[in-house]
Amino acid sequence: MHKLNRIAVSVGLAMGLASASAVAEAADKNWRMATPWSGGPWLERDAKLYADRVNQLTDGGIEIEVFPGGTLGGALRVTNTVKAGVAQISHNYINYDYGTDPTAALLAGHSSGLTPEEFMLWMYEGGGVELYEAFRRDVFDVVAFPCAILGTEIFLHSNKKVETLEDFQGLRLRTSGAWAELASRLGASTVVMAGGDIYSALERGVIDAAEWGSPEMNRPTGFQEVAQYVIIPGVHQSGGFLECQVNEEAWSGLSEEEQELLRLAGKLTVFETWLASSFADLDAYQELVDGPNEIVHLDQSFIDTIYEETVKWEDEYAAENEWFARVLESQRDFKDAMTRWSEYRLPMGGIGR
């Protein structure tokens, strides 16, 4: 009943803020949204869904036109595009700014073991969203908040069978962000390349393996056509978020009600994309199981090694980066609080199925 009351309050707040915003200002804000995405669900569903929800909640007061990656600036430099005011808003992956500050990896999702559901709990009940916005404003001079969820990824589409740490040694691996650094520490030979280049690189043997996204995200890429092995679970990216960023001057031009509605639209689309992507992943993964590829499960000893190396990596950055330390402490406190979750919750699918 308590949860139902909270939902009712949230719906009432959305309606009330939308009405206030509509009265306060006519439909005169036409914004451009920069994205890194050339197509696929992150553009066609997630980015456009957020734009639609903002339009609905503001009663048409803010209209957002979504642009594919590269049309308003560099596809991997969306933060700069928004900061410069070329676009008023973006739909982005914070890990693309990992090179500027590695704290981005903690907020995007890394090999920490947080599932999408746990990540949402930390973000909205454990103080994560406040840290997210404060970090982006302090270090990057943009206003940012989560607006889509990232599901658990496929560990590898690979032409080499990988089960153990030994199998991982020397693997020519396409990856990015924090995992590029961690995978190198674990013995892989990492290559950073754009998503559009992965298929041909796998096909021509330039790389042995690649990680990209969840089953749903990987399905249209065709990686399964040029790589025999599908390696799971996605311990390198067990969950995470995409973000929406707003130019500070554009943000300052909004009323407080409009600002809250943009945040609320983000929270709503996180929930909606979690539903859509999680359900789509089921079908996409079943296609892999039923297809000609071989499904390979990582040995538990390798998974344990990945987590051990992740903790070392986290401790090293926390010792030298104040923001990294703040976010890491919050996430670790949350994980400690979650240790008893499994004691009173049924496993997925219930018992005996």
C-alpha cells in the first residue's frame, strides 16, 4: 500500500507540475538533442521516448528534436556539444568522458556487479542521482541526470572460445572505457573502435572478440554472424545508465517547475526503458540459444578474478580522485546494505521452476 501511495503522489506531482508549467509559459522552447547514436533502440526508442515525455509533461512547452550521432558535433563528444550550446540537450553515455574523469565509469556501470534493478535502487533511493548531477555540474559544467537504463551485456561475441583467465590472455578485444583498462590488466590486447567498425573487424580477423551491448542491442549488429561464440555472463557491464545532459544557460532559462519535469521525465523513461529492454532481451537471447552460435559460460574462478581486479582498480583511483572516492563509497555502502536481499526474496522465476 505504501508503494501505491508513493506512485499516486508521483503521478499527482507530475500532473500538477505539468499544469503549472503550461500556465507559466507557452510552447516556445524548441530544443536540439545531440546523441552519439546512429540508429537502433538507443536512438529510435530511448532518446525519442525522453523527448516525447518532456513534451507531454510540459504540455508542449518544451519540444525536443532528436539528431543522430555526428550531425551536431562529434558523436563521442556530445558533452562538448551541449556545453557549447550547439545543442540544448543530449542523450548520452557518460562513460565516453571516462578519459576526462574515471568517476564516469562508476556512474555508467562497470564490473561492480550491480544489476540494472540494483543500480536503479542505488540511484533513486541510495543517493546516486544527487551525486550524478553534482559531479556533472562540478567537473563538466552541464546539468545531467539518468534517462535510460542499460541492461546486462553479452560478455563477448568471439571467434575464440573464452572460459578462463588463461583463455583471455592475448585476446584481441574491442572494448571501451573502464573495461579497456581492466581487460588490459587481465591480459587482453584491447582495441577501441567505433561500433560501426566492429562487424568488419570481426569478419576480417582484425580482432578476436568484441563487447558492445545487451542481447537486444547486439541483435541488429549481426555480430553473431561473424563470431561463433557468445560468451556470458556480462560481468564487465552488469548494469548501468544512459543520461540526458542540459546546457547550463538553457537550464537557467527554465522555471523550477520545468526543471523538475525534465528530471521527472528522466526517471519515467528509466523505468519505461527498463521494461522495454528487459523484455526485448529475452527474445533476443533466445534467438542466440536457438541459433548456430555456441553459448559459453565463464568459469566462476575467472569471474572472481575480474571482481578482485575491479576492487584493486577502484581503490587505486579512489586514493587520488575525490569524486571517485565519494561515488565509490556510496555504492559500496549500498552493496553492503543489499547483502541480505537474497535471504528473503525468491530467485527469478520462483522456486522449483
